[in-house]
Amino acid sequence: MKKVLIVFGTRPEAIKMAPVVKELQRRSEQFEVIVCVTGQHREMLDQMLSVFDITPDYDLDIMQPGQDLYDVSARILLGMRDVLTKEKTDLVLVHGDTSTSTFAALAAFYQQIPVGHVEAGLRTGNIYSPWPEEMNRQLNGRLCTWHFAPTETARQNLLKEHVDDKHIVVTGNTVIDALHWVVASGKAVAPQFNRDEKRRMVLITGHRRENFGDGMKHICQSINALAEQFKDVDFVYPIHLNPNIRRPVQEIIDGSRSNVYLLEPLSYLEFVDMMQQCTLILTDSGGIQEEAPAFGKPVLVMRDTTERPEAIEAGTARLVGTDKETIINAVAELLTDAASYHAMAHAANPFGDGHAAERIAEFIAND
Ligand code: UD1
Ligand code: UDP
């Protein structure tokens, strides 16, 4: 029986680790599972814990309003010391590229406990984009013993950094497991707001630190211009709780227009429904680049780089950065040019088949 500590703290980590928690718990003869949330996010994490019905054994509750990277990092490291000392697990699992993932991995390293990294090997090669996530991933590449790479490209990235091939497993991305679970359960549900579902809709999200300031200003101005130009299209924006995002969105985007909907963050069950309903997605999110192709929805990525080149190669995503004209032109093209739209609206998803968590569990059971 292996004792495994699973650590996560933000919305996307909760969504992507939920299938791993469930799969390890299902194999109760093989694993004792301890779940620790850092609470790096509070409301947005709790929303997801409730969707997936996960009750953490530990909650470090570290979120402070407007926290900076020092606050988050130090509080995770100290909080994890106590949990690791008490539980003495055989293995720790972390996910992706957040402060939670890297500082939980570092805390485990300080106690010489091996760490498995779920969603390993994503790289842009630019340590400032996305920031600080690219560095977090690279650090995890060194701190962790086991690397669960979602794609072959991610495996190749790790090999280039001299990670031992025997320590890498290509699993697919667990976000597809989560998506399949929601779709199969029939639990996806339309959020409660008054929109005519027959109208076309652009779904928008954004939160990247490197877009704070001018980037967000340009994004918001583009949305105003598009809402004015395309009165027959709805623009739906569930706003991330980070005040550096909420402030410009609420100040600049004209939410009084009848075709603009500024919403609170949606639960995963609602967001999946919105992805199914929408015409296209305008986002700087990482996870959404992986999910959207499952529904054949084009994604315009408001970033200069992506660590998910598979989506660009598959033709389901395009980088548009944060330049106002570029965003407006790219959205306008997809809304007016049927050939461009259909070229991007592929249903083939390069990120996984919905069985990633099983592969991770199988590997851990036998390592
Ligand atoms: C974090 C991650 C980022 C990930 C993103 C997913 C780091 C450095 N950043 O960015 O990699 O892509 O989450 O969304 O790990 N807030 C709330 N309630 C919540 C969540 C956030 O009020 O439920 C507000 C708080 O004021 C908090 C702020 O948002 O201080 C920023 O949260 P933080 O986790 O530091 O950064 P994110 O921008 O959310
Ligand atoms: N998401 C959600 N509700 C929302 C917006 C996003 O459930 O209102 C989901 C989305 O489907 C994806 C994840 O949250 O799985 C992405 O989170 P985020 O963009 O915050 O982080 P990133 O993926 O960029 O790290």
C-alpha cells in the first residue's frame, strides 16, 4: 500500500487533479490518498472541490487578497513542512506550473520525498512568458522524480533537459478526463443569466500576470469595439477574481451593452456548457486551449507564446497577443469568414483521450 499526498491550490489544478484523486481513491487496495489544498485560490478552488465532491484532509488556507509571489511561495513552503512532517508519505503529486506546484515540490524535496509532476514538460523557452509559470515548470522538471507528460512534445522537451526517459510517462492531459466526466455525467448546466442561446457567442477569459496593465487595457478596448461592430453576437466574460483583472474589466468594458455579459467565475459545470454553446473563445488561459478542441471551438490566444504548440499545429488555436487591432481582426475574421472558421473548428483533440489518470495510477502502482 502506497501513501500518496496530492497537493493543489488553484482552480485549474483542482480540475486537472480531480481525476487523479478519484482514480487513486478508487484503487483503495493500492493507495492511501491524502489530499492537501494550499488554498492559493479560495472561492474558485472551493467551487471546484464542490463540483468534484472532494474533501481535503488538509487546507493551508494561504490566500490573501492581492497576494504577491513572495506571500504565496513562503506560505506554501511553511505550510507544507508541517503536513509532510506529519504524514510521511511515500510520494507527493503536484500539478502544472503554479506557485503551489513548485513550492510544494520544493517542500517535499527538503524532506527527500519523491515527487510526481502531473502535466510535466510544457515549455515556451521564455522564462518571462508565461510568468512565472514557465520558470515554475522548469524548476519542477528538476525537483520532481516522475514526470507525467501530457503529450509526446512534452516528453521531448524533458529529454532535451536530460530527464531520464525511464522517469517520463506520456499520459494525455487529465483535463480531458475531467471534461469527459462532466459530459458523460450530463451535469453540465447553463449558467443562470438571460441570454438568447440561438445567438452566436464569443466566450472570453483572461488572467495572466504578464498581461496586467496595458495588455488588459487593450484586451478590454478590443471587446468594446467588437461588441459595437457585431451587435448580433454576444460577448460573455466570466471575470477571474484577481483584482488586477477585475478592475480593468469592470472599468473599461461597457457592461451596459445588451450584447455584453460580465459574470462572476462560473463553476466548471457551467463553463463546460458555455464552451459547448459558444462560437469561439478569446482567452489567455492554458487549460482552455486544451479543452476547446474537444468541442471543435476555435481559440484565439491573447498571449505572445504558448506552451501548447499542439493546438497551434492542429489548427485549433491561434496566437493573437494583446494588440488591439490584431485581436479585433482575428475575431472579425472568424465571425465573418466561414472558410476561416471551419478551418479552425476541428474536433480532433491533440491533448488526450480521457484516460490520463488511469495511466498515472498504473505507473505509480508499479514504480
Ligand atoms: C494563479 C496562478 C496561475 C494560474 C491561475 C489560474 C501562480 C503564480 N499563478 O494566478 O499560474 O494560471 O492561478 O487561475 O501560481 N482571488 C480571489 N479568490 C480566488 C482566487 C483568486 O479573491 O478564488 C484573488 C485574490 O485577491 C488573490 C488574487 O486573486 O490574491 C491572485 O491570486 P493568485 O493565485 O496569486 O494568482 P492568479 O492570478 O489567480
Ligand atoms: N473555468 C471555469 N470557470 C470559469 C473559467 C474557467 O471552470 O469561469 C475552467 C476552464 O474550463 C479550465 C480552467 O478553469 O479548465 C482554466 O483555469 P484558468 O484559466 O484560471 O487557469 P489556467 O488554465 O490558465 O492555468
